[in-house]
Amino acid sequence: MVPVLRTASLTDPTQDRLLGGRVTIFQPKGGYRAAIDPVLLAAAIPANPTDRVLDVGSGTGAASLALAARVEGCQVTGLEVQADLVALAHSSAKASGLSDRVSFLEGNLLRLPVALNPGAFDHVMANPPYLAAGHGNPPPDPARRAATVESDAVLEDWLGFLSVMVADGGTITVVHRFDRTDEVVAGLPKNAGDVVVFPLWQKHQNGEAKRVIVQARKGQEGEILTASGLVLHQPDGVFTPEAEAVLRDAGALDLS
């Protein structure tokens, strides 16, 4: 089964559903469209009902809303540089019945928004652009390119900003390309420990992985743990029961 259900396609934007219908998001018909990565990212956040979470590069709100739908009571703030996506995210929060706990700000991580206070969040998360500037074939669509290719803000900037915004003892979590795992780990702040590398395998463990979730705690010490990860697809391409439990049933990911 497919975790993102299209319910309207004749107008721009489209209205889509995540987590088996628990979340509604509005997305541009063209350009970047949320797939499973933000849902998996949100599932990895160990938030409690009273926690505050920052979603950096929140786009149309998929990760923010998926987390709020899973953890009742938590407060989520999304930061996004593209004003049109912020507007869509606000509409998504309202349609999902989550606007009382999820809000979105327009802002650039290279210039700290005045509405955000450093160290104010229990958890921070991000789905940064996967491609380094000058590498690969950037998509022609400007919105898709902004979401998938680094620009002025490179990976190190993203990780540094996340570190500034999270409180001591809080988690820093990113989903990224598996082949950039070493860069993500190396870019974490020196005062972040208890690092977990969680591969997202395509069809079987220790086979091909295109994505990885990396999580660390600010102000903690500890070794780097490579977890067994999650197998996404069965041999026939259908999602595994474990993946379905997260993508459709709003289950949490245990990164241990």
C-alpha cells in the first residue's frame, strides 16, 4: 500500500494525505513533493507530549504534522525559507486539525529569525537538501532544486543551526543520503554524543540503502552506534509490515 494518498489532482496545489489519512498536506502540483522521508524523520523523534520541537526546512509541513499527529500534546515549529510553502503548510495544519500545536515561520537558517530562541527546543529535526552544490544534475524546477540541492547553506550550516537551537540533552535528528553518512556524523557539533546511525534499507538488511537517519544528543558523551535499521520493501516492492507500521499506522521508530 502507498503511504501518500492523492485526493485531488486537477488544481494547484493538490491535497494529499499521510499516515493513513491522519494528516492532510497541500503541495504544489509541480516541484518538490514530500514522499516517505519526512514521515520516517518524524517517527524517529523521541518526543513527549510536553516537548517543543523545531523542524528546519519544513517545506509544506509533512514532518511537522506527522510528528504532531503521532505525539499528542507536543508543540512543533517549522522554519522554511520559501514563503509559498509556508502558506501551504499553514493550510495543511488547519486541514489536519493541528494548527493549535503546529506553526510555521518564514526564515533563513543563515540568519537567526528573531522569533526563535537558541536552546529553546527539546528536539530539532531536518530533511536537508541531499545534493552538494555543484554535484549531480540539479532539477530545472526552482522549488525542487531549492529542496534537493545545497545553496548558500551547506550541510555544515544546517547541522550547526540545529545544534544552536536545541537544548542541552535534546536530540538532533536528520534524514539524509546514505552515501553522505560520514559527512553528517563529522558535521555534528563536538558536544553532541550518543550518535545513532540508522540505515533505511531498500529490500533487505545490509543490501542497498539510499537514506539514513542520524541522531545525536547535545551535551552527551558516547560511542557511535550503527543500528540494524529498517527494511522498507519486500522483494515484490510492497512495503514491509515494519515500514507500514510507521508510514500508515503512525508508529514510532526505535533507533536503538
